[in-house]
Amino acid sequence: MLAPTGGTITLETVLRFVDIATDALAGAREEIDALNVFPVPDGDTGTNMFLTVSAARDAIREATGGDPGADLASGLAAMSRGALLGARGNSGVILSQMLGAIAGRMTRAGAEERNAVVVAEALREATDASYAAVGEPVEGTMLTVAAAATAAALEVAGRPDARARDVFTAAAGAAREALARTPEQLPALRDAGVVDAGGRGVSVILDAAETVLTGRRPTPVTVPARGHTIPVPVPADDLTPGGPAYEVMYLLDADDDRIPALRESLAGLGDSLVVVGGEGLWNVHVHVDDVGAAVEAGIEAGRPHRVRVTHFAEQVAAGRRTPERTGRRIVAVAAGPGLEALFGEAGAEVVAGGPGRRPSTQQILDAILATGAGEVVVLPNDGDSVRVARIAAQTAEHDAGVRTAVIPTEAQVQGLAALAVHEPGRSFDQDVLEMTATARHARHGAVTIAARQAITMAGPCEPGDVLGVVAGDFAVVGDDLRAVAVDVLERLLAGGGELVTIVRGAAEQEGLADHCAAYVEERHPHVDVVLYDGGQERYPLLVAVE
């Protein structure tokens, strides 16, 4: 992720890359899942790689606030850690190690180094790290595809006039060519007539990098040249004969010097062993028959947590039946303890979040699944959380068959308005339509304090200035909380209204919420006022007019 025409490594391009890569994997996920026949035909490689990159994207955006001017090193460190913590499955764990290695090399880039050399060496370190992480590397897999991409990248980077875009174009092209050859290297792929699923995921990611730097969208490779169609996952009773029955994964807090012994212990228990991480935090993945022994090996090395065990046969069978889920529930992102209580009392499954602390895709996905409902409506209640909510909704539909709709609420008060008209007795489509219309008709605003110097739609602001927000834009700059709040109210009420909702923040000053409520009652006596304690950070006042 470098500037397309030279220059230095930029956070802006990294942010674009993680967004495009996440979207690309979301689009290719089902296809990659269907390609998944090695090492176990459990049909989840695409989902695992998608969730791993999504976790990396969530982490870097949370750490930087999506600000291209934020610290690059901190953002890359967050991306690496997010991938490690969010890695799922064999392919996801390997991918997290690759992303971590790339982030590490880019962080070490010197001002005088050529971008082409930095990115080529980043790919080399990623490939080396992936091979080192796997207990018994197998050719014809994502490792092979990564190695081919690295070789092409290093060759191009050796040219004195090479740019980062040239390196990624060569790497992505070599990956596609190597992917097409994977059936020649693995009998399981040849027999099924498919290319390697993990390799396809690597190719999708490199294609995303090429798109970021060149604007081109390469033609993907999904099947061998002889024209086989993508198969459905192999039935449960066709899982590898004599192979391990369980996938065991956990995060491990352990000193680095304990890992060689752990790898040796786990290698004797099963296969598909991958242990990645460093500096006291590790992600462990292995296929075994003895789940207890795999976990005990982790206990001997350190402290395992977030232990996840998957029975392969049950996983495949589960993917072919519709879960018995009933009813309709709401999942709402709440920005403070008072708002959490409000949404919870209304019957919603609540996810803590809001401006500056956006929830991850996994948190929203967990909340959707925790409802036990067959139909779920998600209220993200924050502009930056809408994309995350949509990814979680897609995953819930794909993995669990939960019919899920995301209403793109960009403010807490819009979510409250939508929830107020929720009616489970209506059809799902009609309920979503009514909630969406109500949210859109709720004009919303807020009051906050400027944290840094900036240029807004209302003019320049300095740290400590009071900012009035209308419909998500900074519309007022002032030095008096009450004056700015009243200005916001009048702008929202200019189009008429019957109800004003005021939500008091955690750091409310000068009796701001009570003053605003009294102001509306005096100046607009025909308008009803509702006042809530929201407890949200950063915004001493949230307002909606319906």
C-alpha cells in the first residue's frame, strides 16, 4: 500500500486497500468456499479469509478513526494485531501471518528506500512467514501462489525505474498463473476439478492491491483451463478417510520461547498445524482427534483463551440445513450506557459502539446469531458502522441462514426513531420499510467540542470550539454551548416537526439538555419534547426532530 506514483508509504492507500480487499473477498466468499476441498472439504476457506481481512480492516479503521493523516505505524500495528485476533481457520491464520509480515516491513521502510523494493520485500517476508508458520508446507496451496507472486515482485523491483504499481501488477499476474497450475500439484484439486481455495483468496487480495494502485480490475482465475465448474463442498461422509475429526483454534498468551515445544507437541497430535504471532500473543490452529490434548498442550505453554472447536462432519452437515430459528429481533449499536438501556428495554440485542469506538464485524455478527431469531434487523446508528453491519449481515445470512436487513441509521436518535415503529406482527419487508422510512424522516443533529484545528463546512475551527452538527455535517462553529445547541435545534425545526428527542451525553455541561428542552417548550409550544440520558462520549447533546 504505497502511493501509486512513488513517494512514501501512505495510510490513505492502506485504508483504501483494506476496504477494497474486504469487499472483494465478500464478493468471492461463496465461490472460494465451494472450491474448498483441501486439506479438509469443510467449505469455509472463503468465509475464514474474509473474516480475517475484515477484522484487520476494522482494527486499523478503529485505531486511526479512518483519518488518512493519522499515524501510519500505529495503523499498521493495529491491522496486524486485528488480523491475528480475528483469524479463522487454517487459511485465515496463515493470512494473518502474511498481513503481519507486510505491515512489519512497511513500518521499517526508510525514507530513501524505493517503494518498489519495499513492497517486494514485504511480499517476500509475508511468504517466508507463511511457510515458517505451517508445520508441514504443501505445494499447490496458498503458499505456492504467494511464493510465485513474490518471485515476480522481486524480479520487477530489481529494475531501477520500477514503481509499486508495477510490482503489484506483476505479483497479481503471477499469482493468477500459479493458481491455475495448482491442480497439477495437488491430486485432491485435480480430482475435484478445482483450483486451490486458499490460493484463490490470495489472488483476490493481490488483485485488490493492483486495483488500488492502477484502477484496473483483473480477470480472476477460478477453475482449471479444462473447464470444470465450481463444485459444491464434498458431503460429510466423504471427509478425508482416517483424517482428524476436529479443528481446534485458540489464542495463546505465552512467552515466545515456549512455542517450539508447543509446535512439537501439536505436530504429534494431528496435522494442518499453524502457530502464528509473537511478542507474547499467538494464534494456534490444528486438526486433531484428541481435542483435550490439543488444549492441554496450550495450557502447558501458557494461557489459552477464545478456544474454538469445530467437528468437521457437523460443520458440513450444518451448512446444508436451515437452522431452526424463529421470530424477529433487533440488533442495535448503542453509544453509551443510557442508550444501551434504552435500546435494551425496547427489546433489542445491544452492541456497545458509537463514534470513535465502532464495533467489529464479529461483534455485530455474534449479536445477530445470539438473538436466536430467523429474521434480524440491524441498526448501526453510526455512519462508520453501516459498512461493518452490512458485512456482518451478509455473513449471518450465508453462514446461519438468518434473514438480515441493515437499516443505514447514521445517528443514535435515528435508531431510536426506527425502533419506536418496529412491529413484529408485520411482514419482514414491511417492517423494514416502515423503520427505514421513519429513520430517514428523523432529522438529526448534535453538539460536540473540536479536538483539533480543522476546516469545516461552517468555516475553520480551533481546539475547544463548539461544533454544531446537522445531518452529519459540521454546520455551526461557536464558543458557547447553549447558543450552538439552539442554532442546531432551529435548523432542524425549520422544516417543521411534532417531536423533538434530546439525548444527554456523559460530559454534558451547563445543564445543556435541560436548557434545550425548556427552549423548545417555550419557543415551539406545539412540539413535544422527550429527554433521555444517553451517556454517550464526545457528544454532550444528540437531537432528533420527527
